[in-house]
Amino acid sequence: MPEQNFDLVILGGGSGGYAAALRAVQLGSSVALIEKNKLGGTCLHVGCIPTKALLHSAEVADVARESAKYGVNASLEGIDIAGVTAYRQEVVSSKFKGLTGLIKMRGITVIEGEGKLVAPNAVEVAGTRYVGKNVILATGSYSRSLPGLEIGGRVITSEQALELDFVPKKVAVLGGGVIGVEFSSVWKSWGADVTIIEALPHLVPNEDEAISKQFERAFRKRGINFKVGVRFQGVTQNDDGVVVTLENGETIEAELLLVAVGRGPSTAGLGFEEAGITMDRGFVLTNERLATNVPGVYAVGDIVPGLQLAHRGFQQGIFVAEEIAGLNPVVISDTNIPKVTYSDPEVASVGLSEAKAKELHGADNVSSYDYNLAGNGKSHIIGTSGLIKVVRVNDGPVVGVHMIGARVGELIGEAQLVVNWDAHPEDVAPLIHAHPTQNEALGEAFLALAGKPLHAV
């Protein structure tokens, strides 16, 4: 069998894989990057980037609909799905072209085709073996379903939802996490009737409870229907639509059912277990430094248990490249990785929820402060409501920042620095936040926790 040798062989060209490749060549390694579809993976082609393009289209629709509020005479005549699709595809195509050009410029060897791990140091693609001193597994994830729930026809996942050539009049969404609420937000802005079904007690259930409750109020105000704390039982479909049945006996009729119950690791049939790698329900188990139990084999991204976020995979790819090079990079725990939900309103958070902080540090040792965006000038100008919640250990560092409101995802950078650097509110309070910005709301929250609130009550 033909064989090619590299310092590093990477199986998967998504966020984690290509980040590892780029950093490794910077550090002097020869790299083979194997990808069966397109470089960029889920995030670029069917995840983060195209869905955020749809969300921006939805935001433009809302601005047009509400323009009179700002003294502008405009009207929303409708949604041109062909135009939305062209816009979305242009964004993705441009980013893909830039990425492929960068990979080529850096001298990374790209192998197109489906790879399989055939030895701890070798991946086979179409009859050729690519051998590395080290191997990184970065094969990504797929849209999950529920046992017995088949995808097809009018029962779709986010990948099919992206490709719809019409705006549904009525949609049922199974799952109130990030994917479910983002598509619900888009469709509502485009004029659809939306009902979300979530088995857990709240929408965006992984967020601080105060944020989840405010998020539900915001969705209720927008006219987005949701049922929480109730389980899905089954669905039937015909030429006209679907009928969703819940375990409490309720039924929901809609044109489509979007299944948004999370993502599973894409590891089946790729030779991982045969190579001796320890697995758990399809996930690759690693230590905190992302090494598997097989020497020289690492794993990054969605196949590693924990948060399934493109920027987590990206950071992990850089981390492993530096680890292999002996640079001893710093471990960032999942808790301290920022999370953003790009619906209307946005949700952004980093660190511990108040409940988790009290569990870890003791209820009497933790305090929090909620700053209402109603007191923030820029938030008033752009017409958003929401809050910034900061959680601290008493006489100690900030351990969590949780936000809801338009554009709060843009504030998460400062928040993650504060949490990751174990900063005290008293450390941040003297720093100057530009006026008028939403960033000032963070400053006000830190001032309040430092014992010197100005605009806060």
C-alpha cells in the first residue's frame, strides 16, 4: 500500500482540525489534513456561519417592520427566500475561499476523501496510508434524533432547515436549546407561527435560571409559543403537514417539525475502537490535555465530551498543536469558555451560574448582581431590554457573567477575560467603559459588586 509520512496527520478539516493544522505548520511541522467534505466543516457550511446569516436577515426584517418607531418610513413587503439563500451562500463561499487559500498558502497537504484510522499512527484514504508521528482526531458531529424518530419528509434537522425554499406558515420545533431557539427566532421574524417543545423546565436550559426566565418572557412577548417540562411522544405526517403528540396528550399541528435535540459525535466506523482508543457512547475520551489513552493520538472538538462549540474546537486544535510542540499550553475548562445564543434576544455567558457557584463555594459565600439594560443608554437607543448578571465569590473573584439582550454576544470578550483571569469586581470597577456603549452595562455591574453603584439601585 502506498504510504506518505508527515509529522502530523489530522482526520477532519473542521474548526478543530484546520486550527491544529495552521498552528502546527507555524511551529515547523509537516501536516496532512484529511477531509471527506469541505474544509471548514459543520460550522462554516451548515452551522454557525449560515445560521447567523439567516439571523441577520431576520433582524433586517424586524428593523423594517418596526422602522416607524425610529422615524423612518419603510415597510416589510415580504421575505425573498431566493435572495436570502443567495446572501447566505455568498457569505459561506467567501469564507470558504479564504480558508482554502490560507491552507494552501501555508503549505498544508489536504487529502480529499473519507479517512479511517488503521493504526495508532496511520489514516487510510482511498488506498493510501498517511502516517504521522502524531495523529489528531477531529471528525466533528451530526444532528441527533430521538429513538424511533426518523428524519425525512416534513421531519427535518437544521441542515434541511437551512435549505428550505419557502417560509413555513407554522412550525413545531423539538428542542429549546441553542439550535431550536435560533431557528424559531428566524422563522418568527419571517412571519411564521412557531411552537417549541422542550422536555426540561426552561428554554435555553443550560443558562443561569434568571436568564432562562427572562428569555422565556421575551419569546412570549414576541408571540413565540413554547411548552416546557413536557416530553415528545411521536409524530405523524402527510402531504399537508405533521401532527406532533406529547406525552401529556396534547397535539400540535404544523407544516414541519424541526428536530433540534443536540448533536452526536461522528466516530462510527472510523476505526477508533479497533485502534484501542477508549470511547464512551461514541465520544472519544481524553485527559485534560486532549490526549487519548493511545500514545501519540489526540482528539479535539465535538467528539470530545463537553461543550459542542466551534470556538472550543478551534482553541483545542491550537492547544494540541502547541502541546505536541512542547509549549505546555494553558488548559481552559469548559466552564470558562464563552457561550452565545444568537436569537432575538441574544444570550451570552461565561463561567458558573449562580446555582453552580453556590454549590461549589457555599450559598453564604456567593453573591450576584443584576444590572437591567433599561438603565443603559445604548440599549435604549437600539431598542433592547435585558440584563447583565455578575456572580462573584464574596471578597473574591468574579466566577460567572450572564447576559441577555440584543448584541450582548459582542460583550462576552471582556466577560471571559474577567472570569478567566480571576479578576475581582474591585479590579474591573476603575477601568473606563466608553460611552455610550452596551459595554457600560458590564462596568455598572462591576461597580455595583465593588460596593460603589452609580446608576444602579
